[in-house]
Amino acid sequence: MARKITKKEIEKPDSFQAALNTAGAYISANKSKIYLASGIALAIILISSGWYLYRMNYEEKALRLYAIANITSMKAARQGGASDQNTIKMYNDVITQYPGSKAAMMSYYQMGNMCYNLGDMDASINAYTEFLKEATDGSDLKILAYNSIGYCYEKKADLPRALESFEKAANAKSGGGFDGMTYRNMARIYEEMDNKGKALEYYQKALSYTADPSMELLLKRIISTIN
């Protein structure tokens, strides 16, 4: 048999309805604050969405221009042509028109390679340095850029700065297999600086990271001559 509802229970206000009434009273008393907060929240959402769409479009346009420069560069390489100033200008256009884009960052890296091939070591160093300002930690290209700067300084016969760049490459760890190459570079510079002890140390380190049989044989021969 169902329990009989008392008059007191019927007259007792519903807890949910009471909560609604309280919320309604709060909203009525604080309309201006609530509208302001809602407006700010909506503005933030709209600005964030607009910025995201703008950046997507910005990066897409930059990537298209970078792709044209890259295709031109690869065609020249396949045809046996060397890097030229026109292709460098195409990469520079990406940087000028879309600064801060990922394509601009990669354009600096490509310009570093091309300027090195053209024998302009200073321009190559500058381009790689700009690339490194935006390169993420753990990137293989970051290690390659430091090594490339080291090659530039080695070409300029500035061995201390070459060594410094190779050391930065060694400290910039990544998932790639560039440790052996970096240690070989450091060992070579120490050898050129007539520091046989350090040269031997880093040739041995390079050997421990080498999987290529021909390179392993070469390093063993070098180590034996230093010993």
C-alpha cells in the first residue's frame, strides 16, 4: 500500500525548484557581470578560432612557396647543376613573406646547405644559426646544423669554433644515429690541433657508435696510427 503524503510534505518547496529560484535570483542580481564574463569568454573563443584558422592558412601558403623552391632545387641537383643565387632567393622569399612559419625555418636550413656548396661560409653560418633559433630540441636537423656550422668554421680554418660547434652537436641528443659522425668530426679537429690524446679519445668514441664495417675498419686504422 502506498504511503500517504502529508499536507506538510505537499507544501514543502521542492529542493530542485528552490535551487533554480536561487540561481535565477543570483542571475537577476548580477546580470551585468554575467553578460560581461560571457562576452569575454565568447570573444576568447572567437579570437582563438580565428587565430588558429589564420595560422593554418599562413602555414599552408608558406609551405606552397617552400615546395616550389624545394622542387627547383631538386631538379637542379638531378640535372647535375649546382646551387645558384636564384634558388637561394626563392628560399629567401619564403622567409621574407612568411616570417615565423615552419617553412621559413626550413628555408634557413636549405639556404645554409646551398651557401656552403657555393663556398660562402659566412652566409651559410648565418643561415644555420637562424634555423637553430627555431629548431626544436631532439631534432636530427638540429644536430646536422651544428655539425654543418662546424664544417664552415673548419673551412675558415677557425678550429676552436669548429670544435665548439661539434661539441654542441654532441650535446644536442636526438633519436638519430649521428653520434658517430659528430665524434669523428671532433676527433679530426683535435688531430688538426695536434692534440693526439683527445683525438684518440674521440676516435674511440666514434668507433663505439659505428655500425658500418668500412667506417669501422677506417677508424681502427686511424686509431692504430695515433697509438
